[in-house]
Amino acid sequence: MNQRIRWLGVAIACIGSLAASAQTGALGPSGYSIATPRPISPADGTTNPGAQAIQRQNPYLGSVPSERTNTTIHLSLRDAVDRGLRYNLGVVESNQASAAARAARLRSLSALLPQISAQSRQALEDISYSTIGLKFPAIPGLPALPPTTGAFGFQDARISVTQPLYDLRLRQEYRAEKYMEQTSLLNIKDARDVVVFAAGIAYVQVLASAARVETAKAQLATARELDQLTADRVKSEVSPEIDSLRSQVEQQSAAQRLTNAANQFEKDKLALARVVGFPADQEFVLSDPLAWRPLTGMTLESATQEALHSRADLASAVAYVRAAESTVRAQKAQRLPVVSFRADYGGAGVNVGSFNRVYTVSGNVSVPLYTGGRIQSDVLQAQADLARRKAEYADLKGRVAYDIRVAWLDLNASDSSVRVAERNKALAARALIQSRDRYLNGVTNYLEVIQAHEAVAAAGENYIQSLYSFNVALLSLARAMGGADTRLYELSGGK
């Protein structure tokens, strides 16, 4: 096929029925079946509650559904990706995480800025002379003086400002939060790549299921035609009755395969709707075909270098390392002096009318002398976190190269399998025609026709699976290179 690929996709934990597809592909003689890379979901086709729970909890397989419309929506792959980037739960959660990181940065910045506050109070006091160091001796013949001043009231209103002048710990903590905010923004870009991947696989899975439905319909039509042909031959006493029985079994099997394929098609549509934000009862049809277009103009080395410069998660890992380095410096800075300034200005008196100006100006220096090993433990913990972040970054660089190579290998294998499967499909169709002609001419029995019919089914399934695997590999390469929302269209010819 020379059609351009319309963009591909495939779900992160995938959405589909590859286990069911593998079973369908087992039909017929092995001569028309070829091995192709078949990405599978660990939770697919299982009744394990734990695996199903992991799939249900994956935010990229969910969404915030939009309002249902009464019209049937024609959905292209680009539309599916755009809707996923808007409604997918993974992107929504990443945006909120970025907002939380920005709030944390602003909070750390506020500790470096002046803190201004206003305070007013109305006080009623009775002060003991002895508390301020006054003691009146008793004078003979005179009454003793009272031990307290007696109750009196006063008012005090002031504006105060506090400003840290030198606090290296606060400055390094602020730098760490700046890097953390940067990582959150990069994580949003990486989340968009994941959504493109998830929406793409869901879209291509529906296309593959639709192709299986059409193939099953064609197989059922062929089975009915062969059943009628066999019935006529049995009626004319040209063929034994067992041929009619076999043809009826084949027809019923073809009808059941169609039922299963249609059922899986509807389930895959629901999975796509969950990823891109459609309500479960929204009617939609896919407008792009399941197509194949050879990849040209790119090498493994150029793809790897592009990925090292474009992957958002790799840049995020670098920012994590920078944040951890600033945290180490902040913990070490706890040993240094802290210089701050404080001042207040206002008025005080018995009432507002008798206010006198009052103010306080002070410079403060604080030096930790003994903290019981707390600072050292904080430093050791920060250094351990830094070592872990550096190890994660090194691992991620290796993983990027691994992702590129795996996608590249799958792409080459799938590209070859599509060509072979297309030829095998044509050969299987010719073999069925010849087998039917041989049967009509009495050269062979009906078993050969059944085998040829199953070979056609196997070849058709293998061709669909090969196209699906190629599209999966192409989308995997776009995801591995980074910037999948634009890279996907470049790899698929810009359409």
C-alpha cells in the first residue's frame, strides 16, 4: 500500500485486545502467518484484580469527559490527539502539579522579601513595683505605699518591617524551588508526549478492530457462498454429505468470528473515548485509515541525538539534579551566620489624643553554636538525595538510547512484515480460488477448500496485525524522540 500513514498511536498500558488478536492470528496454516512485533499490555486479557487496578488507576487512560453531542463526530487522528491533550486526566493532573510547584516557589521567595505588618493593641495593666526593681521603705507615722501601680490603660499602634539581609540557606532553598518549578513545566511536556502515545494507540487499535470486522464480514460472505455451493453439489450427489456438514461448521464459525470482532470493536471505541474525553454514549466514527508508509530520511544515530536534545523527561532529570545540588548547599548554609533587620514605628499613649511617637530599630545576627547533629543529618540526607538524582539521570540517558533502538528495531521488522503480509494475503486469496476450482472439478475434497479459507483468514489477520505493529513502532519512535505531538506528523509525512 502506498498511502501515507495518518499518524499513529498506541496506549500506554494499552487499550485493546492484542491477546484476542493473537488468538485470531493463529488461524490457518503457518505458511501464511509471519512473526511480527506485537506490543502487549501487561493487564490486557487478564482477570487479575491487581493488574486491572493498575490499568484503572493510570491517569493517562482516563479523562475529564466533555458534554455529549447529538451528532456523530468524524474523528481523525489529529483530532483525537488534540482532544487528548485537552481532556486527558494525565495532562490535567500535570498542569495542577505545575501550579503547586509555582506556589512553592513563591512561598520560598516570600521568605527573602520584606515582611510588613501592622499591629494595634489596647492594654489594661497593673504593674508590681518589685518587678521593676523598686522597693519603698516604710516611714514611721505615714501609711504604707501600695505594692502596685494600680490599674491603668494605654494604646499602642505600630507598623513593623522585618528583612533578612544575609541568609544563604533561604537563597539556596529558593533556587531549589525554581528548579522544581522548571521540572514541573518539563513534566507537562513529557505528559503531552504520553498522551499522544496513549491517544494514538487507542486510535490505531480501533482502526485495526474495524479492519478485523470488515475481514470477518468478507470471510462470512465467502463461507456462505461455499456453503451454498456445497449444498448444491450434495443435492446433485456430486459431493458427499460430510462436505455440507463441514461447510455449515465453517459458516457458523465465521459468523461467530464476526460477532467477536464486532464486540471487540465496540470495546476499543469505548477505550478511545475514555482517553480523548468523549462520554461513553457519544457517537463517533474514525476518518483516517490504517495505512503504511516507509520511513525515510532518518538514521538511528540522528534519531538518538535528536532524542537526547528533545526529551522533556531528560531535561527534567537535569533540573532535578540542579535542585538537589541547591538543597545540599542550603543545608550546609545552616552553619553560617544569619543577618536580619527589624524596625517598627508608631504611637503609644493613654488614648489616641495623647499618642507619643515610638519606634524600634534593631539589627540581629544569629549564629548556631550547637544543634546536636541536626545540621549534619540534614546535609547527609540532602547528599543522599543528590546521589539518587544523579543516578536517575544517568539511567534515563541510557533508557532514552534504549527506547530509540527498540522502536527502530520494531519499525524495521514491522516494515518488512507489512510487505510480506501483503504478498501473503494476495497469495492466500489466489490459493482459495484455485482450491475452489479444484473442488468444483472433482480434483480434491472440501478439506482443502476449508484449509485455504482459513489460510485467507490467517493472512488477513496477519496483514492487519503487521500494519498495527508498524504504526505502533512509528508512534513509539515519535515518543522516544520527544515532542511527539509534532514529531508524529513529521514521521508520518506531515498529514
